[in-house]
Amino acid sequence: MNIVRSEEWFVQVFNNVYDPLRNYLYYLSGDSAWTDDALQQVFLVVWERRNILEEETLRPFMFKVAR
């Protein structure tokens, strides 16, 4: 099911998930630069797939992509 999602939706997702995801990635790597690069990649994937991702599984999906 395709859902049209806006920049506001993306900002809300970013604000809700950024800190926990950044902490998780930093815990895994111990490297701030790598963590920031990985975060960019995760949020890029979310933006590109925003209209097909399920709201209920979005957060677990993001953590899986991050690994």
C-alpha cells in the first residue's frame, strides 16, 4: 500500500528516532564519524522508501538497516 508522506512526517520520524539510533550505532562502533555516516544512510533509505514503509514496523526496520 502506497502512502504519500511529507517532509513533516520525515522530520517527526527523525526527531523520534535520531537519539536512540545514534546511541545504538555509537555503542556498536565507538566511532562518531562512522556513526554519523551510518545515520545518514539509514535516514536516506527511510526517505527513499517513505511511501511504502509500514508505520508499525518503521522503528525496527531502521535499527535493522543500521546494523
